[in-house]
Amino acid sequence: MSALRILVLAVLAFSATAGIASAGPVIGTAGKTCELGPHADCRGVVHRFDVEHHGNLRGARFTGADLRGVDFSHANLMGVDFRGADLRRANLNGATLHGARFGPLPGRGTGGRQAGGCAPNCSGANLTGASLQFATLSSANLSSVSGDGINLYGANLYRANFVGATLTNANLFAANLNYATGSGANLTNAIMAFASMVSSTMNKANFATANLNQANLQAANFQYANLGGANISGANTFLLDLGQATCPSGASADASGNVCAVPTVFG
């Protein structure tokens, strides 16, 4: 056998082996399966509590998928489409989710089965340290998520539900939280400068030492919220409801919120 023929066969063998090694796990049921990898088409896949992948899933589509308990920690999930996906108790710890989408499925109204973001929710998901800059999470249900140190810089959280979520040390700079609901959420030491929270519901939320500089808090509900040590300089506080809240100074507001002596700034 010639040296050239041996070389060609060796290259082919190596390529085949490399192809096998690089193949991602196959998930789903007999009705619908997909191989995990960049730009994978996993729409509608059902695979619960037994999916683990930490590699490159950039641009993959998981719309309408049931991935409860999935472990995508530290994976590259840039641009991934999770609209309508069920990610309850998912582990996305440290994952890169820049530009990912978590809203309702396209064309579904508020009464549709998939409405409200993840279908039916992402409650209890671990988003600690996840990178979600400019991600679309409009109407997503993120109640009770763990998200210490999460990066939501410029993210769209319009009408999102993060009731009871832990978003301590989060980066929400210039994020859109208009009409969002974060009752009881822990936002201690969060960066929320230039964030927009128009008509949001944040009663009983903890904003201790948070940076709300230049934030738009117009008509937001901050009743019983803790703003102790928070920076709200330059914020738009027109019609902000601070009834019974703990003021930045540490004093307690009365029912009308007047004790906080927060200047009204019109945006």
C-alpha cells in the first residue's frame, strides 16, 4: 500500500472519530428527538430531569420544549430561543445567555397555554451568575429563581414575573422592567441605574444598598419595600408609591410615603 493511500485512510479515520466525539447527546422521545449542539432544532422536545450539557448550544431552538430540571450550567446559550419552554428547576448557573429569548411563543395571546413566558414557568431555576445581557424575557415567569450575580444588563423584562426571586448583586443597568411584578424579590446591592420600572409592582421587595440612580420609577408600587441605603438620586419618582417603605435614610415612610422626603423628579 502506498504512503499516500495510507495517509488518506488515516485522515479519513481521524475525521470519522472526531465527528463521533464531537456529536452531542440526543434528547427527546420517539415522537421528537434532537442532537444537542450549535443551532440545534429542539423545538417541542420533551425530556425531563435527565438532560445535562455544558458545551456550545449557541443559536439552538427550544421553543415549546419541556426541559424541566435541565442542567445547562456554564453552557454557551447565546441567542438560544427558549420561548414557551418549560424550564422549571433548570440549572443555568454561569451560562452565557447573551441575546437569549424567554418570552411566550410567537402568536400566543395572554390566554394561550404557553402565555406567561416559560410554559408554564421557570420557577425555581438556578440562574446564579448567568449572563443575560440584552436578553428578551418579556412576560417570562421567573418566580423564585436563584440569580445571585446575574447579568441582566439592558435586558427586556417587560411584564416579567420574578416574585420571590433572589437577584442579589444583579446587574440590571438600563433594563426594562416596566409593568413587571417583583413582589418580595431580593434585589440587595443590585445595579439598577437607568433601569425603567414604570408601573411595576415591587411591594415588599428588598432594594437595600441597590443603585437606582436615574431609574424611572414612575407610578411604581414600592409599598413596604426596603430601600435602606439605596441610591435613588436623579430617579423619576413621580407617583411612586412608597407607603410603609423603609427609606434610603433608614427611616420608615408613613402610608403616603411622605416621610421618605424623596424629591419628585419628572422624566
